[in-house]
Amino acid sequence: MSKGSYPPIDAARENLWLRESACRLQLYPRSKLPLGWVGDAASRGEISEELQERLSWIGVSVAVTLIGFSTLMLGTFSRFGLWPQLIAAFAGLIALEGMRSTATAFVGSHPGLWWVQHAPALGGIALSILFLKLAGRPLRLRRYPDTGSV
């Protein structure tokens, strides 16, 4: 095959078939699989971890977008520009990723607690809701009435 050319169509179809059959294999009950199909027998925790991780990516994607947007909405005009908001959004995304990796490791060892995998996404969405509430109603100092005495 020359440099820059595409693989033959048959190889591309075979690769697609392998990926599709691997996805179907993960969703098929393990007890009903014919012998020899499993290869490396994955534990129940590994299968649960993989499935819940894939499902939690939907929530994480929403949370990441909302954290970025709501952090930018917190800002007002400043001589520092948007840098404080960008740094806060970046720190929030690093914290979300740390929570996600911790939850992934935890679900791998405790498959019955699959819902922990979705906690980082819910936490990120809750944080963005808090930021949007603050942006909509900025904190104001209470003014005391002037008594007139000096």
C-alpha cells in the first residue's frame, strides 16, 4: 500500500464488523454466549464499569458545557478581562475530571454501586446551576438607612 492511500474496502468493512460485534457482545447476557466468544473473561465489575462510564459521558458532556458557560456568565467588566473566569472554569473542569476518574475506579471494585459513576456529572450540573443563580442575582451589600447624625 502506498503512502497516503486508504486501506482496501474489505479491510474497512471487517474493522467495522469487529467493532459492531464487540458492542453487541457487551450487551448480550454472558451466560448465553457460546464457548470461545468471550476470550478474556471480563469480570462483572469491569463490564459494569465500562457500561456506566459510557453512559455517564453524556452527563459529563452536558456538565462541562454548562460549567464553562455559567462561569463566563459570572464575570463583569474588569481590567483583567476574562482571565479570572477562564481560570475558574479550568479549575472546575479539572475537579470534575478528578471526580470522574475516582468514581470510575470505585465502580470497578464495587459494581453494585454503579450510580456513583454518574455523581460527577450531577455535581458539575449542580455547580453550574449555582453559578447561574449567582450570575442572575449578584450579591449586594445591605445598606443601612442614614440616621442623619454625624
